[in-house]
Amino acid sequence: MRPHVDRCAPDLPRVARITDTWEENYRTRTFVLDLRMEARPGQFVMVWLPGVEERPLSLISGDPVSFTVARVGPFTTALHRLQAGDRVWVRGPYGNGFQIRGEHLLCVAGGYGVAPMLFVAREALATGRRVTAVIGARTAEDLLFTQRFAELGCPVITTTDDGSAGMRGLATDGIRHVLERKPVDEVYACGPHPMLEAILQLCQAERLPCQLSWENRMRCAMGICGTCELDGWLVCREGPVQRWTPEEKS
């Protein structure tokens, strides 16, 4: 059965059923819902489990609505217990997403930031663009979606902190590896703040446009509570994606 189209106001929770779920690695699962919505890569939804909590989750697809979740606390543990047929409540999509630009995109993901990067890659490839992926993680068993990017036809460079897979080092080392071999029009990235700050510095030094998705704790997703404030801006409304271009002051 094709997922039903959501035409409700984005701020109203809608009930959806899980149609499929599978393990990605030892503590990460992907969930697919019987719901589809118009969403851009980089946007997120608020997922609510009554009696537990509501949390923001990045989308890997809007048609059908899909997200990947690591088990790190009470909410994600409760979500991991759900199976096909169980219900969740969803509102959104929220936030400013990525804008697909240029002919050759470099998608960089650290840890669980790989989810929106897969969404970016699919959208870019669908319009005839080229995509190279750099995926970083602490260890080989923490890597996510390397096979999915490869199946899309993207060259994939992996980096691990301990050298157990791919290059030993950080995602920025992977970026330098790519830039030494081929021109890139724009860098797209999602991951931990230290990684994004390092990527921003690298792109500024190279005069290379970049779009970075910044993560922060969100409660309302509508710019009301201020919980997600980061350096004077609200991640939920003004982000999570911010773009830097060489014309801007670094």
C-alpha cells in the first residue's frame, strides 16, 4: 500500500504506522512509515511516543517518511522496541534544508549525520549531478550507509578514528583526499559540532562553498522555546542548515 499523503498543518501531530524497520549496526535502526510529505534534505520531523517523549529526527526520505535512529537514551530505546504495525506521532517537516547546487557535490557525514547526506545524494543524483561521499566514524562497526551510497553509484571514502576501516583519521582528512584528486563545487556536511567547525575552516581556506547542518537539542521546533539557541541563532527556524560562500566574511 502506498503511503498516504500528509496535507495537515505541519505543527499538528499525525499518527503514522511503521511499515518496516531494520538494523543498520549494533545500536542503530531505520524506520519507514506509512506517510509521505514534501520535505527537503536536511529538514527534520518531531516524533512523539505518548508517555515517553518527543524528539527531533533527521529525514532520510520524505516519500515515504523514513529516519535512522541510534539507541542512546530512554526515547530511542523505546523507539527501538517498536515493530512494523506499531504507531508513532509525527509533526513537521521543520527547518531550512540543503539547497542542491553545482555539478559535483561532496557529501560529508560524521556518525549519525549520514542520514540527511543520503537524502542529499539521492536528490542530487536524480537531477544528473555527481556525488562523492566521505563517511567518518569512530570504528568500523560504527560506520553507516557505506553500501547504500555505493549502490547509488557514489564513490565512497571512509575514515575511522582507529583505522579499523578506510583511512585512519578524521572526515576532514577524507575531504582533503578528495580535493587533491578532483574538483568539487560545494561541500555538504552533517555531524558533530567539532567536525563541522573543522570543515568550515577547511572550506574557508580553500574558498569552497559549503552547507553545514548543525544539530542541537530542540523541543518546540517552531522557534518559541529557545532551547535550540546556538551562538545567537535558533537552529530549528534559522537552521539546521547554514551556507557559507567565499563572498562572505570568514
